[in-house]
Amino acid sequence: AEEMLERAEVLAERLPPGALTPRDEAGVLAMAGPVEAFLGEKGGVFACGESFSLADVALVPGIMRLETEAVILDPTSPLIRARPDLPNLARWLDAMETRVSSLQSRVGTDPLSRALLMANSVEAGEKPEVAQGAARAVASLASAQDWRLVLAEAVPPPWTNFARRYPSVAKTPKLEAAAFLVASKQSVVAALAAKTPEIFHGASRPRQDSESGLESRPDLAVRLVVTALADAPDYGSSPTFANTFLSTLISDLSTDALREVSECLAELRCGSVLLAPRDIGPEPLRILRAHAAWVAIQVAKALKKRAPAEPVEKAKNKW
């Protein structure tokens, strides 16, 4: 135990100041160099040799975060384990994933969530290059998500529900997403209300108190996504109950309501209201975003029937 604590203290002394903050590739190398040398001193794959210890636990968040964020800021940046000049770190990462079973139970993130967190971080506020890189990554990752491929998956993705951390009875990621929205609807609606404007007579205005809670348009947007998730429609064939039900419900909305709901759906799909793993696991979030995109398409179709050409084009381009 004393050796573990001593090794952890040695590592902390060697890391440069601010090493665990979002950085570019140069920042990753500034941290990776000392860690590479540190891991090579005992001759084993772990910080204390062949034994997994608290020193390794201390390394995990920083190494994995920096590797992810470096690639987000610069897509051409190679992963740490792909660098020939960092063999000890590569062996350490492989050992952590193959020999430390508890690491496999972690709830991961997804690139879009990480990019959104970076874009809103203190570091981004202080460093324009980080803010600009994160903003580019958000735009690129959001546009690259193909919701049609997600909805067309014939085989459900692997899913493990860690009930102690995320209480749920869901057996699939799709139902987990629906269960999360139902259980957390009040907080999600409040977050949407804070992020999106109220549309009144075709113009945006500060949201009134009556339009911030339940039975508001943000609330309606959440209900529409829950319905799409829970009914699990076959999007390849039409009509289905969910297709018909949602299309009928959406067609009865006013133009103001449609535009406001569209803003809320955009925030659900590619905004920071929901992030993994802060709020929900990455796989349920991926499916939730895809269904939000599908509902938004139905809203855009309804707008097309009644709105002038220019606003319709804007609605289509958003999705």
C-alpha cells in the first residue's frame, strides 16, 4: 500500500501543470511523455509492475479523456496506443482493458457528448483554439449522425443495464431511453425551456413562465419522442400505429407550436441537454437522438404544407 501511494505521488509530481485539461495533440504528448517513462520504471505493464494498483486507477480518467479530446480537436491525431514512441502506454491500455474486469463495467461517453462538454468548458472559455476546435467537432459529429441507419438496425445492439447506478427495468437501449425520459421528464423539460425560445406569432421571444413547465411545448417535444421510442415502430413500412398517431397529432399543431417543437427536438438531438454518461448511457442516447430526428422530420413535413418556402428550407436543412 505504501508503494502504491508513493508511486501515485511520484506521478503527480511529474505531470505538467494543467495536464488533465482539454488540449490539442501537443498537450497529449506533454502528459504522455512523463507517464510513458513512469510506466517503464518497474518493468511490468502496470504502474507498480505486474500488480494493478491505485496508481493505475489515478491514471485512467486523465489518459482516456486526453486521448478522446485530442482526436476531437484534431481528427488526424493518432490514438495514444497507435504511437510507436509510447509502447509502455499502449501495453498499459491493453492490460487495463483485458485484465481489469471492473473497467469493463464503466459507463462510457460518446464523441458528440464529449465535444459538447469541451465546447462549454472553462478551458474553452479561456482558449479560443479549444473553443473553435470543439465547435467544429460538434457541427461535424452532429451532421455525421445518420438516424436512418440507427432505426434500420435489424439486431439490437449489446446492452448491459447497471441497475445500481441507473435504476431501470429496461431490457433494451430503446426502452431505456424511453424510461429515462419518462422518469426525468420534469428536469429535461426545464432544461429544454432554458435552451430554446418561445415562438409567438412566428417570432422568437423570451419564454414565459407558463411555457416552461409541464404541458408546454418543450414538454410536448419530449412526449412525442417518448411515444416514438415506446411504440418501437417499423420505420421501413408505413403506415404503422406510431407513424399514423404521431403524424395526426403533429398535423393538429399550430405553426408556432411546430416551429417551437422543432427547436426543442434539435436541442435533444445535438444539444447539451442530454449527455453521456452524465445523464444517460451512450447507446440509449444514440437511439434517443435518432428518434428525435425522425420526429423532427414529421414536424418538418407538417411545416412544409403551411409555411412559406424560405422557412421550410431552413427546417429541412436543420435535419
